[in-house]
Amino acid sequence: MAGADRSGVLVTGLVRVALAAVVSEEPPVHALAEVLFCQAAVPSLGLALAFDEDQLFWFDFPGSRWTPRLPDLPSWPPTLEPPAELLRDATLCQDLRRALTALVTGVVPESKGIPVADVFPMRPVTLGEPNTLVCMVGNIFPPAVEISWQLDGDPVTQGVTHTHYTPTADLAFVRFSYLPVTPAAGDIYACVVTREGDNTSVITYWVPQNPVPSEVLETALCGAAMALGILLALLGIAMILVARRSTHG
């Protein structure tokens, strides 16, 4: 698959394989995708291998090596797609991008996705205890956004890490950003996503809320159940008295 627009982005799917189990009536379909993109913006090149939109490896073009998304993944086989071959593909991608951009500029409308950000903690929140906030940014196209963090309106940069762009089935990209935090009452965190070129920003806020301890919750539920039982008992007595008065009357 390939696509280009006036923004000068060329996305090429090098490999897309459907894997299906043959034992079920409606077999699940899985996608293994290796996607190369090139553009005039930064980053100018990107290459990722994803399984069901979960990134497994990304290619470090300056270092000419495959890098696993998670440290537990095995190393990339050195004989499979050597760096020299991928660099030739990258050069071809840039040449095609420039040629297609010259052809479609002013003819084909520019394609841009509005990023959608979601912020959530990596672990259950307890005020005063270290945690990590995750900002998941989807619907990215072209793959050129800046992700930053704020705490109470002030920029936060210490400990911030970002993933590389991961291709999705709808020909867009997703990217993650991580911020180590120690949440406190009243904190207001913000994930700011800015598109390059037009400086359009999408901001998603997150406010820590300390969950109710289980012992307090159990006590409250027991108290509510007891109060409800007493109320029902009083209601039953009142109904009996009303029925007796009606009978004697």
C-alpha cells in the first residue's frame, strides 16, 4: 500500500500478512505490518514492524540498526533485511515522495489527521506514591507531532520518554509518551500534542483522585445496608399498623 499527499508524506507498507487460525468457525485475523514512511518534516524517515498495531521493532536510521520496542524481545536477525538494503529503500522512498509531491501539489487536497490524546496512569493511583502517566496519541497523520507535558501549567521535561511512531490499520500512526509522577491532591497534569507546520495543539488533562480504601468502602457499605434494613423494618411495622386500623375501622 502506498499513499502521498500535498504535505509530502509517502507511506509504504513493505509487508502485510494476515494470519488466521483454522480451528474456529470465525477465525481471528492478525496483521503483521512493516511500514516505511518518508516526509519533508521531522522525522524524515521512519520504519516500524508491528503486530496487530503493537510495535515490535523500529529501525534506527542514524545508527543503521533495528531496535526492539521492549527489552525482552530478541535481537533482530542480522541476515534479515540488512541495513544497506533498508537504506536503499529509504532513498527510493524520498525520491518517490519528491516526484509525487511535484505532481499532486495544487491538485490533491492535503491529508491531515486531528490527533486524539488519552492520558491514564500505568498503575492504580495512590496519592504520594510514584507512578507513571501515559499519553496515548492516535489518529496521527502525517507522523510529525511534538508531545510535551505540563504540571499546573508549567512545562515538565524531567524523565519524559517517547516511543516512535507505530502504524495503524487506518493508515495513520499512534505514539506514546511517558511521564514519571508522584501525584498529590490538587495536581493538574496536561499532555500537549502539537502538530508541526500549523502549530495546532490538542490538550488532554488528568487530575489524580485518591481511591477510597477498601476498609472504608466496606464499612460504608455495611452501614448503608444496616440503615436500609432498619428503614425496611420500620416501613413494614407502619404498614401492619395501617392494615390493623383499616380492619378495626
